[in-house]
Amino acid sequence: MNIQALSFAGAALVAGGSYINARYGIETDIREIKREKNGVKRLLENFSQLGESCTIYSVFSRADLTSDALWFEGQTWTFGQLKHEVDRLSSFLHEKGVETGDFIGVFMSNSPEMVMTILALQKLGAVAALINTNLRDGPLNHCLSVSNCSLVLSTPELSDALTCSSPHFSLNFVAFPNTPAPKNPGITLVTPSDLPTTPTALPTAKRSLKDLACLIYTSGTTGKPKACAIRNAQMITTGTMHSHDYAKPRKYFPLRTYSALPLFHGTCLFTGFCYSFGNGSCFVLARKFSASRFFKDVTESRATRILYVGELCRYLVNSPPSPYDKSHNCIVANGNGMRPEIWERFKDRFGIPEIREFYRSTEGLGKFDNFGFGAWGAGRLAYGGPIRRWYENDTFIVKFDTVTELPYRDPKTGFCVKCKLGEAGEVIGRVKDRGLLTEYLGNSSATEEKLITDVFVKGDLFQKMGDLVIQDSDGWVHFHDRIGDTFRWKGENVSAGEVRDHIAALSGVEDVVVYGVALNGYDGKAGAAAITLLNGDETKFMKKLYGSLRKTGLPVYAIPRLVRITKEISTGVTFKQAKGDLLKKSWIEGEGGDRDALYWLNGERFERLTEDAWAVIAQGKAKL
């Protein structure tokens, strides 16, 4: 499509009045489309400049050797210093037999050792299998076996947790001065003195865009972790300067990006590691997340950008006041999953003017960005006016069949149907090149399950994202629900995410999770909510809860039938709420040492869930 024609059309509309422009986002749409097209040009130039060695190490090697590359717990490495250490490690690994295409298990916590390891393996053209450090036993061994790792590299505090038949090196260079050597005699401790003083003159491995760079594992909450096979193209794409940064380099550079997220997770790897090194910028890495230390680190490291995911920002907002809350230089918070009720509180408390919320998944092609908008964009995924919607050719929202849990197809044409404004549907992303698709290693059936063909025309190919979203009449895209989190009750579809947002907006609520509970004798699943309160009066809150939810417009059938007031809602390592833990909890108060206060909806009021009341519910006799 001709961008110049779009510009002329936009100019004519703007001339017709500022109201039309504001109402339909004409300028916004055209500006973003232009930026995207220019961004694609920069990416293709980046690809061509790399030639036969399309790796993030090659991009890293082009940076100014005197610029800061890495900050960790008060220590800084320039690109020259870090490259020297990476090259020493790559020489060592090469001597130990690591070759191009080998799969190497990386079981490491956030540390300079892990950063050096990923870069060294990239130089050699080996594939780093980045294993979740919280895994143990069966799931941990599965991650090694699915990739057939020929070697394992770990950090010393984790080494003994992993038993395997493959050669195993425990790296202790910087971050673990007081950690004892592994007890397992089959694990070899490697210190700086074991590396060659002068790196061997090894050429950078020849790797294409389609070759594998690393593995990132899914959480495994619905089975064994799946290995997302990340290609070099994705590493370099996420390491290419974003259009918003490119448009205002004096504002955003020099860039220093702080992450307390685990480096084995996509947000930290792509948005922190790849973006920093891809743009000759400083990657500021924390060993682990600490709400009390977060902005102290941000201040001391002079970070200008922070990364977030899931509920991390809620922990920060609810932490005690600190002298570091606004003493930092951070101007951008970049991540995904910030709740709308937290958005403005976070900006105001910590004085961060810009929030960049993006919608992505490690292996997914569907994407949305909410960059550079004010308070009206809080909690949204993206904005798209009429021009954007007409121009878009890659990410779509299609009607969803809640019975088959598949995209709906028009019975006359057999094709999928794009959603109207205000209609919930599944996000799908176009597969332009199957050879660049992030697939599940050794699990072709799981890869194929996410693909859908003949969507709008015969032969086209898309990938399902597994999420339901809504684009409202103003053009804003909202997250609606994760497919599978919507449940049926009294013949109606209940969106767990929508109910959660209604409860979270109530005064005194700190956090909430909503989910469906199967009960004997009842059709469908009863809604259940786990709620944490902000030092509120539990009795008063529960007395008003039904009426408060009805005032928000929540339908009666969607109001949770069971409620537990809890002190804390557990989250996983990536700060996603752990619904699975709640599903395992009993609804008999005090059972198993549980201290949650339990309630049930009796008519139009919530009452304490006594053993007698639960017995009636369990027999299917209560009128829920």
C-alpha cells in the first residue's frame, strides 16, 4: 500500500477539522504506520550487514568498546571488557568440544556468568537451552532430554540440584564469591584462572537467520515444559532499535535498561539482553527481584528504563515508601501485564512518565503495542483507528466459538470472521515464513495445534495466540480473557478476567484472582475469587461486596459464588498469578492449616462458609 497516498488522505481529513482527527486518530495511525515501515527497513539493513554470521554476538561485537555494556551489583563492564571475558569463555568451551549446532543446557541464575555464557555460545553457534531455575527432578530432567544437551553449564548455587550424565561445568567468575564448590564429584568448577588469559582467535560461527539461537521453556503449568526454539532472526529483530526510540534518540539514549526478571524468560532476554546489546547500550541486571531494593538499584545504576511483567508493579506500588522512589533517572517502564488500576498509581508514585505496554508471547506472532499514550491508554494493549484497521495485515481479532473453543468459521464461506468493534475474539498473527516460525522443539503436534489455515483466503496461514481481546468503539484494544479461563455458569459465559477487573476496582482491594470451580450437582463452573485487602475491614467489605459489584454493572450470574479472603496471592517466577495453587485449596475452613476466611453467596449476601454450608453445597442442594 502506498504510504504517500495515506499521507495525502490523512492531510485532507485533518484539514477538515481537528475534531475528526482527534475522534478517529488519523494522525496517530499514519505516524505509527510510517514508523513501522521505517522500522522494517532498518531491520532488513541490520540483517544484510550481518552477512553470514546472523547472531546477537555479531551485533554485540560492533558496539563502541569504551561504552558501558553490563552493570551488576555495583560493578560495570565496558563492551571491550565484556567481549574479552566472553571470548575467553568461548575459547574454553571450544576446547571442551562445543561445536556449532550443539545444544547446551544453561541452568543459571541472573549473573554476569549467565550473560557471558549466552554470548559465548552465540559466538560458537551453539544453542543455549535456558532452563527455568525453579524446576527440579522430573520437569528439570525433561528440559535437558528434550534438547539432548551435550553439556550443562550452571552457576554454583544451583549445580547440585541438577544431576545428569552429560559433562557439567559450574561457572564461578564474579557473582558467587562465598558459594562453596559443588558437592557432586561429577561437576567441574570453573573459575577465571581456568580460562585462557588470551582468547583463541576463533572466527564467529556462520549462522543464518533461520538457525536456532536458544531455547526458552514454557512454564509447564499444563504439562511438561515445552521448548520454544528461538531463531537468530528473533534475537536480532528484538535487538533492533524501536521506532519510538529512533524518533527521539537524544531523549532515550544513552540507554541503560534495568531488569530484575529472570534471564531465562523472554521479556528479560529479548527486551533487556538483546535490545541492550543490539543497540550498544548498557544492560543493568539484578540477581533477583526485591521490592525494597528495586529503585535503589535503578538509582545507583543510573538506569533510564526498567522492565516489568505481570504483578511486579503491584508489589512495587504496595511496598513501603522509600527515598529512592523518585531519586532515579528512569523515564520509561517497558513490559506487559500492568493492570489498569495500577497504571496511574505506578506513574505517580515513582515519577516515570512513560509506560510502554506490549502484548507478545515467546513463540507468538500476534502483537499489540501501547506506546506513548497518556492516562486514556491505561490498561490497554493498543490503539487503532479506522486507517490502522484498514491497513493492518498481520494481526487480527477473529470471532471465537466458545463451544468448540476454536475460531468461528462462516458456514457459507468456511472462512474465519473478523470481529466487529466491541466484540470479543481471539488474536491471530500471520505466518509469513514458516521457516522463521518459533516452533516447539521435538513437539510438532503442539506446534501444529496453534496454527490455523484458510483463514481469510485459501492457503493463508496464521498462528492462534490463545487470548480473547476486544477492540472498543474508540479503537482501544483491551485484554478480555485467556482462552480456558472463561467458564460457563447458569448457561452463560463468564469471563474470569472481566470479573476480576470489576472486583479489583473496588475500594480496599489489593489483589484478586477469579477462576471457575467444578461442583457436584451444578451445571458448569461456579465463579470463585481469592481477594487480598489493603488493611481493610473484612467484615464490612464482604457485607457490601454483592451490592458493590451490582453497582459496577456486573451481571448476577457473573458474581462469584465462593470467595476466600487471603493474605497473599502466590505468583510464579515471572509474576503471573498462580491459579493452579488456588484450585488445589480446600473450601473447608482451616483444613490443612489454611487460614483463609471463606464465604459463599447466599441469595444476595455473602456469608461465612461453615462446614454445614459447604456440606449442602457439596451435595448440590444449595441455591447458588
